[in-house]
Amino acid sequence: MLNEVLFYILSALILVSALVLISARRPIDAALSFIVTLVSIAALFALQGSSFLFATQIIIYAGAILALILFIIMFLNIQDKNLPDEPHKKRDITFSTLAVLPFTVVLISLINKSPLVDQALPYDLFGGIKDIGSVIFNDYLLVFELISILLLVSLIGAVSLAKEDKDVK
Amino acid sequence: MFGLPAIIIILAVPVFTALFILLLGTTKYYSKKIGYRLTVITLLILVYLLSADLSTAHSTLLFKELFNEMLIYDTYSTLFILLFILGTFLSLSIGKSYIYKSDIFTPESFSLILFSLFGMILLAMTNELLSAFIALEIASLSVYVLVGIHHHSLRASEAFFKYLLLGSFAGSFYLLGLMLIYAQVGSTHFNQIAMFMYTHPISEIYLIVAGGLLLMITIMFKIAAMPFGAWVLDVYEGASLPITAFMAGTFKIAIFAIALRLFIGIFAQIKDFYDPLIVASAILTLVSGSLLAMVQTNIKRMLAASSIVHSGYLLIGLSSIGEIGTYATQSILFYLIAYFISATGALGILAYISNGVEKEISYDSLKGLGRQHPFLSAALTVFMLSLAGFPSTIGFLGKFYIFTSAIEAGYTLLALLGILAAFVSIYYYFKVISMLYFYEAEGEKVVYGEAYSFLFIMLSSVAVLWGGIGTGLVSFMPGANAITDITHLVIESLYIFSN
Amino acid sequence: MDHINTAHPYFGVFVLFVLTFGAFFMTTVIARLASRALAAKDTEKIKLSVYECGPEVTKQPNRISPQFYLFALLFLLFDVEIVFMFPWAVDFKLLGWFGFVEMLTFILLLAIGFIYAWKKGALEWHNIK
């Protein structure tokens, strides 16, 4: 009972904060409500007992990525007058939601029909940090090593594109 | 040279050279000459190691235990890897004069080109969805940075941001689709997904169909098929010319490497769901690409728009892949080879002409080039004829095979639309040729140095002509037949049960 | 919702975390709304302007350096690297030397990136070559 209540509270929190994220006028409001979305999603992972995903979500998304976004917002120092005029924002959001809706409905009904719905994921079988480790380092070894190259490439990109900074005071 | 050591070298050498150039670039011992030569020598070594493997149909799983059957090395991947290496080599060689004269080619550029090549090599070998995604991202991320590395130019920065944001957004669809397929099958390996679909009734694989649809959105974005292809014009225009040649000629066929394997490997059974979508996308791509190409005044933008049209022809080929035979697959492979060499050559010549300065090359600036530089103009004419699909060039045979395979598969109207688009394309390609020969020169004759670049322009234009010659014309040196034989071996290798 | 697990050892911690976070966020929102509702609405121009004893007020230059952005990006990249180390450390005994070599390769590649960033001066303040 408690679980279901928690689940619905979290889902409502995710939906509301995501809606604020796309409809907020100021970027800083959007970023702050994005934190709520990410933490609530982390909470959903934790409700399922996926402790590793929970930790990753907090460390990477709520920690590093949000810090990055906030730095960018502070760096750009956007004034209210610089914000774009979006007179049709509500209409646009409504229509684009309606456009994606059919696909979402089909997807949800497909997932509901699939055998996965009945499969429970008890935390002692999967989702724990130990199981994920054995999957990453045995089955997906190649992907794991490739990720380091992907990170390296993005590092090169970040450093070489930031070079222009020497011209800026 | 077939054997495990060679393959390890093929995987390891690009990464090691890239790292070496990267670190060397931070020391005082680095000069552009060293970086360029190291890159080119690496590519030549790879070509030497690989080329022998094209003569047989073979298929092996690389490090079966260690990599969990994720990498497969067959004639299919050999052909594609060779194309990537040759494409990179040609873009760099023809663009040599540009690279040396322009100041935007830093050590990072060379190592990113090699990292991108590494990602593409993996993309051709991968047999599994997750590693395919990471390989695709390695290749694309390097290309994003290569587009934006010219960061004093506003246009390049704009192109970089557009490409990065839209590309990452499109990549997220891939992950969602991957998740759906994994949720249903419990595996990301191609053969296990195919096995799952064989053993289960159609009602249980709808999630795979939905997931595959999302994978296709990403692929269509990357090949610039039309509902998702509007980024091409700005991105190709913003990138510097050798990089544009690299993107248009090499990176595009890398996406087809994974798309074809997906279509033949997994989606063969559920292709009926996708066919209407591919056909619709092909029609849209052909029509809008042709319209866009007609109105451009800048030749670089025109070539970018026409590359959309070429994606349209390839989509016709994809839609006609069927159970009947392997003819459509063969025609796609042939077309990819034809397109790769013609596009790299055409954009390479633009890089050669622009002489290291990033400027708009309009139609007018080519006026009278035919008198001043007869050989260069002849080569440009050959590339344009091949892109337009004129008989006796390799591009003609590519289009011919694509259209006949479409008619064979029952898409006669689609083939007719393709032929119509080819006729329209004559308009904008021949406009370039008419500028070369039918107008007086306006400026002084400019001397383009660098015999090395010129040599490779000539070699690729000869290859374009040679590839268009079949046994019907010259019986002793049939270029087209050699390519057809190779594509035949490639397809044979896909059906070898490897262990 | 059968698979939600209240018996997880960290469950209490996590509930506390989420509730604290929600409470914090709600407090800030309520405080903002309340102060907006209670504040006197005096929009005279001279009252809204910044007071700086005497001289004309000029717009302050942007004090946040773009360097922060690069640091945050580098932090993010190495953060992702560290995330992979948690499962590795937990499974260390199980994986043995094989896992050690795997992780060594992973770290080595990123260490090269680190050396590159260092040599480029990306880690110093305002000194990118």
C-alpha cells in the first residue's frame, strides 16, 4: 500500500516537474525543476531496488550534469529582456504532446501486453551493484572499453573547442 | 594477410596513432607535416593489411569468448572497412593542399579523423546493438567536433551546434528502441533477436517492431533521409571542405554499413511493417532533395542537397530488399562504392580549388576553368557525370542496378520517380559543367600547387571511368565486373554460419 | 507494483532523502510565492534602481568565467569514469586479475586524455594554448 502511494506521488512529481521544465520562462526555473525530475526518477529506481541505477542517476545527472547546466546559465547571464518571445508556447506544447500521444499510447499498450509486466525484479536477483558489475565486466566488456574511447573523444572535443577562451578576457 | 593478428592491428593501429598524434601535438616536436604523414601512413598500412581479404568469402567471430560474440569479421565488414579507409585517405590526400594552407587543421583534427575511422570500422564489424551504438557515437562525436573545430567562423559554430544537438537527439531514439528490443528479447545480439522472431508468433514481437522503428529514425537522421534530413545543408556548408568530403563520402556509407546489416540480419522478417515508411521517406527525400539542389547558388550547398537525393536512391534500394534474392543488396553495395568515390572526388576538387581559404564557391567562380585548367576540369566533369548517372561512368551502373532491383521487387513507380530525379539532377550537375566550358574566364589564372593532391584527383576520376566499364565494352579490364564479383562475395559471406 | 521492495536496507534512507528534497524545494517555492504576495508593489523607477553611493550605476561585466564551464565538463567526464569503478570495486574479488587489466586499460585511455588536457593547459586558469 505504502509502495503504491509512493509510486503515484513520485510519478506525479516527475510529470509536474517535467511540465514546469518545458513551460518555464526562465532557464534557471527550468533547470531547478529538472533537478526534481531527475531525483524523482532516481527515487523510482530505488523503489525497484536498483541501487546502482539510483546512485548513478544522483551522481551523474543530479550532480554533474545539473552543475554543468547551472554553470552555463550563470555564464550566459541571461537577462529577462534577452529571452525569446514565445507567444504560442502553450499551443505548441499542447499540439506536440497530441502529436506524440498516439505513439505513446501504442507503446504503453504494447508494453502492458508483453510478458515483462508479470515478471518481478526482486533486488537480490538483479539491479544490485554486484550483478551489474558482472554483466558489464564479462558480457559487455567490449562496450565498456569502447566507452573509455568515447569519453576520450568527448574530452578532446571539449578541450579543443574551448581553446578560443584565450581571446576572451 | 587474413588472420587474427592482422585484425588486431586493424583495430589497434588507428587508436594508437590517434593517441600518439594527440600527445605529440602538445609538445614542440609536432608539426603539421608530421601529423599529416603519420595519419596517411597509418591508412596505407591498413589498406595493405586488408585488401587481400576481399578475394574470398569468409566470416569469423572475433575473440568469441572475450568480446561475447559482439564483433564479426566477414567480407562484408572487410569491404566497408576498406571503403572507409580509402575514403579517409582520398579526402586527406586530395585535401592536402587545403590542409597545409589552412590553419584550422590542428593535431586534434588528425587524431579525431582516426578516432572517427575507428568508430566506423567497429560499426562495420559489430554484430550487436549496444556496441553498434557506442561505435556510432564515437564516429559521430568525432565528426561533430571536426565540424566545429574551425571555431573562429560563426558558420562553423552554428553548424557544429545544429549537428551536435540534433544528432544527440536522434541518438536518443536509438537508445529507446534498443531498450524496447532488449525488454522483449533479453539480448542485444543480432542473431538472437532474429532467432527470437523465428520462434515466436507475430503477436509477441510487436515491441521489436516498435523498437526497430525507433532505430530506423536514428539511421534516417544520420543518412539525411528527408523528414529528418534538413540539417545537411547548413552542416555541410559550415564544415571545412576536406571534412565535408569526409562526411559526405565516408561517414554516410558507414551508416549504411550498420543499416544494411540490421535490415538483412534482423528486420528481414518484419520488413513488411517498415516498407511503406521507407517508400514514403524515399519519395519525400527524392522530391525535396531535388528541389533544394535546384535552387542553390553555392556549389558546396548544391552538393550537400544532392547528397540528400543520393540517400533517396539508396532508400529505394533498401525498400526493395526482399526474400526473392540478393540483387537489391548487391545494387546498394555497388551504389555505395560509386557514390563514395564520386562525392569524395567532387568535394575534394572544391577543396583543391579553394586553396585553403574557406570561401563560398558559387557557380560563377568556376567560369572559364576549362581553358585554364583542362585536366582539373575534365576530372570535375567526370565526377559530375558520375553523380548525375551518365552512361560510361560508375554512377550510371549504380543507378541502373538500383532501379532494376526496385522494378524487380515490384516498385515500378518508385523506380520511375528515381529516374525522374536523376533527370532533374542533370540540370544542377550540368550547370557546373557548362560553367567550366561555355563561359569566358573572369579572373587571372590561379596556380594550384601540390602535385600530390592533383595526382589523387586524376586517379579517382580514372577510377570512376574504369568502374563504369563492363565486359560489354572492354573485355580485358572490366572494372564494373570486378566490383560486382566483390559484392557477390560480400553477400555470400553474410550467410556463412560463423563460429 | 509487486516488485517494489520496502525491505531494501537503504529504503529508509532513500525515502528520507526524497522527502527532504521535496520539502526543501516546496519551502523555497512557497517562500517565493509568499514574498511576492506580501511585498509592497511600489514600482517607482528610482526605487528599483541599484544604489551605489554617488557614481552612475553601470552594468557589471560577467563575472562567471567560461573556464567554469570547461571544468564542469571535465568533471562530468571523469565522473562517468568513476561510476564504472563502483561495480568494479564491488566485484573485484570475483573478476580477479582479468578485471584488473580491464580497468587498467579503461583508466589508461582516460589518463592519456587527462595528460592531454593538462598539457593543453585546460586545468589552469585562463591559459589554454
